[in-house]
Amino acid sequence: MLVFAGLGNPGPAYAQHRHNVGFMAVDVIHHAHGFSPWKARFQGVTAEGRLGTHKVVLLKPMTFMNESGRSVGEALRFFKLGPDALTVFHDELDLDPFRVKVKTGGGAAGQNGIRSISQHVTPDFRRVRIGIGHPGHKDRVTPHVLGNFAKTEERPLVETLADIADLAPILADGDDARFMSDLALRQQP
């Protein structure tokens, strides 16, 4: 069993924020692969389904971003899973918009949801980092992250999320290099 957790903030006021792109990614995986209806558990909402041969639990923590680790840690303990079964989808300031990189372990790079999960679990989990771009100056980071995607970003956002969902079975197989390669091929102009 695997846990694919998307990070974001709950509620309609935050739904289109750049910070919620992790929620968006698991929502598209949920829809594309026919997962069960969402249900409340682990201080979040979960849905179960399959990606290829793997049973996967999708998780959206409802604890707000800074406390995501409480929800993720609870789910992993319930299923008796280690960090190797966890994949976290989240926004990444240090990547150009809609560039996607996968890595395991490392620091939080200022991402409070990742910091929280590292504190509650361990830093040794896989991250799918979805680029939102840096606004250019540190004083503009908070409004950028907590702002909605621009109209001009809507199409590339939808395309990127659809590609992530389509290639999610490759992630479930643990083939990070193939996932990134196939995604990069799809994103070529």
C-alpha cells in the first residue's frame, strides 16, 4: 500500500491558490483513476484506489499547511507504513511554473507543510515538487504563494496536472526517472 498526500489549505477561499497545487494534483489523480469517494479520516480526507498494481490511499490533510504532518503521520501509523510508502505533492517556489521534479529526502526549503511532515515522520519521503515560480523578491513570496493562479496560467496548470495524473502509475511503481522523463517529453512545445 502507498500513500499519496497532496498539500494545501482547506476551504473554498484557498482552492485556487498556488499553495494548493498539491491538493489539485491528488484531486486530478482521484478523478482520472476512479478512486472511491472522499471520506473524512486522519484529520483529513482520504480516497482509496489502484494505480497499476498498487493499492493507493490519497490523502488531503485538513489541518492547514503548517500542520500537515499531524494528518500524514496519523495515516502512516494507522496503515503501519514507513516513509518509503509516502509520496507528497506540493508547490515549489524554486522551480519555474509547471516544472515538476521528484526527489526523496532533503530539507524543507521554506515549505512549511514539508517541514511539518519531516517533524512528524522523517525527512526521508518522496516529494513531487510542482513549480509555481518565484515572484522575484522575498517580500512578495507570501502574496504570490497565497494568490490564485493567473488566467494565463490556467491552461498550463490543467495540462500539467493531467499529465501528472496520467503518469501516476509510474510513480506508484517507484520509477521516478521515467516519470520525470515522460513528463518532460509531454511538456515540450
